[in-house]
Amino acid sequence: MKRTGPVAFGFVIGMLMLVQHFTNDAWITARYANALDWKQVVFGITLILGVISLCLHHWKKIARRGEGWRYSILTIGGLVFMVVAAVVFTPERGPYPWMFENVQAPMQATMFALLAFYVASASYRAFRARSVNAALLLAAGVIVMLGRVPLGEMMGLGSISSWILDFPNLAAKRGVMLGVGLGMTATAIKIITGIERTYLGKGV
Amino acid sequence: MSARDLPPVPAARRPLAVLAGLDRRLIFLVIGVGVALPLLFPLNLPVGVSREATAYYEAIEALAPGDVVILAVDYEPDTMAEMDPMTVATLARLFEKDVRVIALADYAGGTGIAARILRETARERGKAYGTDYIFLGYNPDYSATMLRMGESIRATFPTDHYGTPTAQLPLLANVDDYSRVKLIVSISSSAMAEYWILFAHGKFGEKIIAGNTAIQAVLIYPYFQTGQLAGFLGGLKGAAEYEQLTGRRGSGMRGMDAQSVAHALIVAFIVLGNIGFFVERSRRRDAARRTHVG
């Protein structure tokens, strides 16, 4: 039952999602809507599990004074503070939006902005024309990088950049997408028919 | 002995080879100054408009007053600098055209951004919440949300972001699924625009346009070529192009000078690194040849 139950459930839901695409039957459409509603509920529960898991991980770290345990206090403190602020003052006023606007948003934006510096440094060190293939990749990268900004457009690289994106890039991307699509279809069929069962976890 | 095993030659005797090993702190400094200066002293470089941005613009221009549009703010604060200009310019244009907007966020972190931009832009344009625009907020699981909205928006979001029952919102009185929605705009920093195409266009035939980060834009070209995506803006350049088309100079156009200089500097560093690399490789080959002959 531990294995058969989930596999049978997966088969029924999988077939429902497949069949509903080809019919307008009211009963099937209603069950399809139920399945979508439940999917959102399950997703919501996974968020709660994630928060519990995060708290347990950091709580254990604080308890045994693991490396960087002070940061764990900050993590749990921030989590509790934001939850309390949202519950007491609502997410639209008080400390919750203030913390989002003035702490979370600038911190996240700063972390992402730092990428520009690391990209510059990494490009400088890694983009070496060691072979013909590497030289071609390098040339394409430089043209697209410049062709996508006004300075490169003034140098006449805009149309070459567009050509690279429209043809070589598109051909490669489309090939990858077709491969991924076929792989997803095969995996979905294997899950629905119970051949693929790794999602059930170990020991099942 | 191979060329790799040869002892290094003093830097003074190989000045060009030094270019292969610049201190990264120097690179950081040059990039920092190169980005900051154009923001302080704008160069006002001319911005060319791509056909993707033109198609995005035309999709919005084709809307009539009173039409309903879904605006999905599908990004979090990390990409605000790149995505906010697109959201602001798009929303401002939609309000100018008296198009009604149903906004939502497919990332929890996007709700604060969407709420702020909606509030500020609506105040500037004198738009009323509930009739001219609404904000549904965040719903767990983007795929189920996109599919379920095609069946019933009110069932997918029983309440809006502020806790008001959606059944009480005048804008949704006659709009409960995609059939009354003329256009979906996804401003996305991830593959979310692709999901809108898969679920809302693929199953319901909805017209989709998107704004993406420059990196993500490369990945959605195939959808634009096939017509599954009606138009898109790629990165800050896309935002600047849309601002150019709508005649409003915003942070997209202001950021273009800095981005141009940053890209040029990165390319310059790549060129310098390669000059150093070739000089060093040539020296090692010469040394190896001499060792072999000797």
C-alpha cells in the first residue's frame, strides 16, 4: 500500500490532467479545477514545511554553536520579526513594508549588482582564445555584448548581434527545447505509468 | 622540459604579458568608476529600437480604452534595477490609454514591488483601485495559478492582496477568465514568461508580451519568432527602447549610458587579457623551441 497507493494516485491525477485537455465534459472539467486547487494547497503546505525545516536547521546550529551560529540567530530573528510585523500591523503598513523597502530590497539588489564586478573579472580571466572554437565563442560574445547597447549600435554591431541571436542562437536553443520537451514527455509517461518512482523517496 | 615548466620571466622584460594577470581589484575599480560616471554625467547616447520592442509597443497600442490586461510582476528585488523601468513604463502607458489592469505577482518577493509601482503610478495618473486596476497579490504555485485563472480568476484568488473579496471588486464583475482579457504582460526575471506562453497561450490562446532580463531574453527568442510571444523587451536596453517609443525618459534610458560603458570596459578587459595571453604563449613557445634546439 505504501507504494501502490501513491503510484495509483499519481496515475489517476496524471490521466485526469491529460484527458481534460481533449474534452469539454463538465464532470472532468470540474475535477480538473479541483486538482488545480489542491495543487496550490499542496504547494502552500510545502512552503510551511520549508519554513519549519529552515528554523530547525538554524536552531540546531545555534544549540551546538556551529560555524556562523550568530548568523543563524539573525536568520530566525528576521523571520520571526517579519511574521509578527505582518500579523500585527498587516503587510501594507508599519514595519513590514518598511523592512521590505529599506532592508530586503536594497540588500538583494546590492548582491545582484555585485555580479557586474564578478562578471567583468571572470570574463577577463576565462575568455581566452585558446582554440578556434573558443575564439568563435569569444567573438560572438563580444559582438552580442556590444551590439545590445547604444555604443555598439553606433559602431554598427546591432544588426550583426541580431543575426547571431536570430539564427545560430535560435537554432541551438530550439534544439535544446525540443530535446527537453521530449525528455519531459517521456518522464511524465514513466511517472503516470509507475515506471519512474524515485519521487516517492528512499525505501519505497 | 615543457614550455609550462619554464621559470617565469620578470615582468619588466615582458610588459605586454602583464596584461594577462591584472589584479582583480583594479578591474573592480575601473568597472565601478565606469558605471558611476555616466550616471552622474549622462552621455545621452542614442537608443536604437529593435523589432521585438516595436512589436511589444504595438501590442499595447492596439488596446482600446476599457480593455482589460493582466500585468504579472514576476521578479524579486534582486533584479529591480533592470525590471522596474519596464514595469513602470508599461503601467504608465496602460493607464494613459485607460486600459484596466489586473496585476499579480508570481513570486512572493514581487508583491512589495508591484504594490509600490501600482500605488505610485496610479496616484500620478489619477486611477482608482477596484475599477481602473486591482492587485491580486501572490498565489502559491505559478503553473496551477496560470491554468486556474483560465477557468476562474475569482476562484483562483478569493481575495485580493489587501484582503478584499474579489467578488466585490467592480473590475472583476464581468471578467472572470481569460476570455475577457485582451493581453497578458509578464515582466519576468526568470522563465516565468515561458510558463505564461505554455499555459495561458498554449491552452487558452491568450496574447502574451513579456519583459525579460537581458540574459533571459536570449532564451525567449524562439517564442517570438513563432508568434507565440507577440513582443518582448530585453533587459534595460528593452526598457530604454520602450521609453523611447512612448516618449517618456525614465530610468531605462538613464541607465543605458552606464551599461554601454560597462560593456565596453568588459570587452576592453577581455581584449587586454587575450593580448597578454598570446604574448605569454608566444614567449613560452620560443623558450621551449630554444631549449629543444639547445
